[in-house]
Amino acid sequence: MHMSPAVLGPPIFLPVYLKAVRAGFPSPADDYLDQPIDLSRALIQNAPATFIMTVAGDSAMDVGIFDGSLITVDRSLAPKDGDAVVVDVNGERSIKIFRITGGRSSLAFGNRHYPDYNPGPDAEIDIFGVVTNSVRRFRR
């Protein structure tokens, strides 16, 4: 997983459509623009604690994180049940889903085709940060 610190430069404001884009039939009223936004500020709440990583693999595809996606990871957030997290297990960095069941925390794959995740009782586990966004590029 490639990692870079998040750097907020000068804002780049992009136009935002007022209505959400439909994945079906369009509406003629969908052409009105709202206020522009700066994507870096919309995606990053705490820049000093945020890193951008490139994802390799499909273990989190059921939560919308795909091979080649860029993710923002905030190290200042405490994980909550259901959060995607970047975790180091015995020195290997990967994405897992943070679970709390009966007051106990555990990690799971975000891909239903993978077996249950069991790092073992002696595993060294360190949560690097919480995934806050995923950006998927469709065209290069």
C-alpha cells in the first residue's frame, strides 16, 4: 500500500450540481448548479493526521474500496463498529473492518468471499487509522 501525507494547498473550487445524479432516467431540472466546493477540504477534516493511500487487492470491495482506489485515512479518529480501518498485523499493513460484538473488538475482511479473519492470539495488531473516504478512478 503506497502512502502519502495529505497536503492542503490553495483551494480548487469545482462546480457542484444542486441535485444528485440519477443512475436511471434524467430529469430536466437536474441542470442547476449549487455552490462550488474544494474537494480537498470536503474529503479531509484533519490534514495533519490524514494520509492518502493507494489500495491493492479486493479484501474490502464489499464496503466500496476497490483495487486501485485512493483512500484517505485519519489517524486521529477512534474506530467505531463497522468502520474500515488500516491496520498493521505483525508488520503487514492492510484494510479490515472493525467490529465490536459483546464489548469485544475484532477485525473482519470486507469481502464476503474471504474466510473469517483470524490473526491468532499472539498477533501484534496496531490500528493505523480510520478510512474516511475512497476515491475510485474510472478513466486514466
